[in-house]
Amino acid sequence: MPHNSSLFVTWLVGLGMLALGVAQPMPKPETYALVIGINNYRPYPDTPSLPPLSYAESDARKMAQALRDPNKGQLSKVRVLLDTEASKTAIEAELRGLARRMGISDTLIVYYSGHGMPSRLGQAALMPSDAKINDEETWLPLDWLQELVRKASQGKGRLILIVDACFSGQSLAGSRSFAMPGRKSFPKPQKPDLNGANVLLASSADTQPSWEDAEVGGGIFTAYLLEAISGKADANGDGYVTIGEAYRYAAVQVEAFSQRKGTPQTPQLYGPDDYTLALNPLAVAKSRLAGLKLAGHISGEQFDALVERVEGRVQPEDLLLYLSGNLTSGQFVSLVQAGAIPGVPPLGPVDARLQKIGKLRREGKIRLEQLWVLFRMIQTGKAAPDLSEYLAGRLPEVRFLQRLRAGAIQGVPR
């Protein structure tokens, strides 16, 4: 797994405790996330309003879904603030609450999708939903966010800021930046000052707008970052998508797309690039299937067929249930051996009666809960008369299914 400096420090602390003769269990690294998306900003009388955005909220929903996906990562907690929920007070409160949980090896990811603004000093600031365009006290400068998290966490862990906003100070339709009314000149942008192992992944260079586009259905940067997290950025195929890999993949795609549109945008990465942002779900799936093969639960031919299904555009329902943790390895192996997974051969010394029921599941004619009941009846020797007649060939399949779906077979759910 890619090297994380906080994990290395934890390891050194553990060695020190052992030298003192004290056995200390190594804490499991935890990852928390706060996801923010703002389309609509609060209007104020006699104050210019920030223009609404089209996709910031939906981008945040998609990012939260990706971060919660157990096939891509194991986040301990994901909090989401959308539109009016994302006030300055609410954002600060959520950051404090999550940061207070952090240990030395933990990580807090903050994703923000919305308007950005350069301060009078050239510092990048996020705009909460109740920000006043003419009052910088209502903004959220990135250096202030870092300081807030540092204090609340007592200097523990790391902060990763992922920002789909721009700080160019330009008012351009379709972008996530806005010009301060009356400001005739812009200060020279300040390079982000990151503490320790903290990271900033920004959607554009500090003088560029960040664009939304209907073609990708969101912010250009977020659209390609989500692709990166899906596993496409795993350049070395080790099963992990580091933040460096995600950045390089998204940067190439964003630059190509924006150049084609005539709206240049160049994502930026500041800080260490070795943090593991996500697991590659394709590599994880193959690894789990490889474990079944190495344990002798499935054959090589079955493994090859399952990998082919994993790599396909559409995966069978029961394969998805297994990969998402909703089926145990034993349950999944029984389905494979019974030929219940489309495109996967039912090899091995399996009862032909189980394979006959597996075929019904493979063809989508029975539900999973019905299959388990039928399997149990066969394995315990307590098959209902209708099932016995069907297995013996005396009851046609169409009539067996008709009785099953009507709830006319004792003990089998309709």
C-alpha cells in the first residue's frame, strides 16, 4: 500500500512503547469526510448576490456516494451539507466535530463544490451559503479551515481539501467564480500554505475559472475526479488510487475537455501525493475472487468467467451482492457451483437438483430468497411435493413457477 507518513509515525510510536515493555495495540486508521455542495446562495438586501450554480449540489451528492461506496473505500463517517444547510456556522461546527475524532493516523477529507473568491490579500476562500460578497468575515479562507481543524484535532491526522471552485475573481457564466463589484484590480494570488501532510486538490489554477458543463452533467473537474476514483486512475494496477494518481488522471481529462470547449482549466495539486484516496473496485473484486480460487472454492475456469463478468459493463445481480458484502463467501460459492451466475459454468461435484434450481436463478426466474429455501429443502431431504415433482421431471417448469409465484408451494415465499 502507498506510504502514508502518519502511519509511519504511528509505527514509530508503537516501537517506542514496545521498548518500554508496554504492549500497545496499533489503532486502525480512520477516514472522515465532510462533503459540501451549494447551488443557491442567500440573498441580502442592497448587497450583490452570488449567482446560482447548476451542478454543485449534485456533484456533492455524487462525491458522497462515491466516498461511501464500500468497494472504493472504508470511510468511518461521511457528513453532507447542501445549499442552505451549508452555512458558515454549520460548516465550522461539522469540521470541529469530525476533527475532534481524529487520531494521529487519521484523515479528514473535505470536498467543496460551489463559488470561490480571492480575498483582498489574494487568499483563496470558499463561500458558504450565507456568505456576503462584501464582507470577508463571512467567507471561509482555506488557511482558516486548516487552522480550525488543527486546533480541534490537537494537531493530529491530516486534512485533504478537494475544491471544485475557482478563485480567479472573474464573473463568467458557467464558472464557479464571481467578481467583487467595484474591485478594479486583483491581488497577486498567494500560493496555498499547507501544514505538514495536508493536501489541496484544486479544480483549476488560481487565475483560471472552474467550469460546469451540461455535457458531463456537473463540474468538469468533479466529473473526471469521480472517474478517477472509480478505478480508472489506478495507473500501476496495485488496487489503490492515490491522490497523485487521481490528480494526474483528472488533470489530463479536464485539460483535454476544456481545451476542446475553448475554456482552459488546469487542476492543481499541492502537498504530498501518496495518500490512498480510494480503492480500485475492479482490482478489489479480482482479489476477492482470487482468494476463493486459492482456497479451492472455485475452479480456474469459474474464476476466469467471473473476472470476465466483473470487467463487463453490467454485472450479474448476485455477483454485485457478493462484492458489496451482502452475500457471504459461502453463499456466493454455493451459487457459483449451482450455476446460478450467468456466464459462469457450474463445475464441481454438485447435486444435479441444486443445479436445476440454480438454472432458474441464473435465468432470473426466481428470487434469491426463494432459491435459499429451495436449496435448504433439497439439502435437508424435506422437499415440498411440488418441488419433488419438478426435480423428478413430472411437473413442467412453467407450472412449477406458476405455483411458486402464486405462493402455492408450502414453505416457499411467493
